[in-house]
Amino acid sequence: MTLTRSQTSELLERYGLAPRRAFGQNFVVEPETVRRIAALARVGASDHVVEIGAGLGALTLALAETGANVLAVEIDSGIVQVLRDNVAKLPNVRVVHDDAMQLDWNELLAAAPKWTVVANLPYNVATPLVADLLDDVPQVQRLLVMVQKEVAQRFVAQPGNDAFGAVSVKVNYWATANIVGEVSSAVFLPRPRVASSLVEIVRREAPAVAAPFADMFALVRQGFATRRKMLRRALDGAVIAGDFTASGVDPQARAEQLSMDDWSRLTLAVMARKQARS
């Protein structure tokens, strides 16, 4: 069981609610779509799932059908009551009324060591939320997220691609990422003006490169802050000519041209220089 377009409209009318732009609410109203997402999530009875932005519960119901234990997180105090009513008879679903950007994830996920995030993410929080989960919540081993198509392209982009940026490097540092499906705007209520994609992100057993996260991303952020400048200018004050020589990284390259290994070598060269001076 899940929610159709007419059922969604009826629920909103019955509870005196409407989708809120401030929360990026676009409800999926096609049962086939939410069941496809649940199938792509590859979760079952022994798995623990966090759904962020559960809304009225269409995807929640489809995930519950798999037998997985589902934590459904919803920020909207009006919508969350409808969600609670819709899943009240399901023993494998627990509703959490909170802001996913402010959650104490360690406390929330204490029940199990490994979790999968499955979500139709609001466009305005998708990038920072995925980045925070990868940086700070190692219990999240996999994510299957529906996001704006342009955001999905940034998550999976490789060096040289126009979509490649700091978030692309961050995702690749912690995980592998692939676009596994496209979602038509016609399946949403209200219908958004942008297309959506499904991205699967799988955490690596160890980071992709040797450079420590904090040191490497200090350089990555600075490099992409002025991405059209050559690195010798973009990284001025953080990297000197000798660091480029030691790492084998071209100082005339731009941030978007560097591979993960390039960033790692450059970071390690900077760290080695600083350590030698201390």
C-alpha cells in the first residue's frame, strides 16, 4: 500500500494542509515510483533505514513493505501528524519529528551499527545534508537519494566535467556514487520545475586517498572558491611553488582538473613542508 495522487490531495484537504515551499515539499504521488525506489534501496527485514523528509508517508509505506526497520524523519509539525496516522499500524516504522540538519545522529542511530538512508530530499538541503552524513555519520553506509538532476550530476562528477566541484571531491573521498535512475516531474505534487535523479552513494571501507580529510578539504575548498583561477593563484598563501614540485601537480592547472590522487599528493606535500619547519 502507498499513496496515489488523489489520496494525497484528499489527505491534504482533510487535514487543512498544503505543500510548503519553505520545506521544499514536493510529494511523490505515483505508487510505481516509490516502489521502484524501495526496490533500488535493496533493503529487507534485517536492515535499518532512515527516511529523511518522509512527508505524508508514500515512500515510508513502500519501505515498510520490504520488512526493513524504518525511521521516518519529518520536520513539518502539520504533516507529521498525517504521517503518524498513516503508519500507525506498522510495527516496523518509527516517526521522528525533527530537523534532519539538527539531529543528534549518534543518538538516533544507536539501535544498529549500519544504516541506509533512503529519501526524497528537499532540494534546498540535499547537498549539505549528504555532505554532513558522509563527513560525520559513519553509521550511514549507503544512501539512495532523490535529488535535483543538477545536484545528482555534481555528486557523481569526475575531473574535467563541468559539474565537478568541491562536493564531487568530498563524495568521492568517502564513497562511490552513481546515478541509478531518473524521475519525471510529473510524479510530484506540486509538480517541480526541475527534473530529479536517483543517486546511490556507497561508503568506502577506507577513504579513497591517504591525505587526512581536514587538511585536504581545506585546500579543496580554497581551490574551488575561485575555480577559474590557476592553482598557483587560487591556493596562494596555502601552497608554495615547492609543494607543487614535490607533489607533481601542475600549478597552472585549475581545481576542476585535479584528480583525487592529485589533491592527496598536494596535501601531503604541504603537510610534509610544514612538519619539516616545526
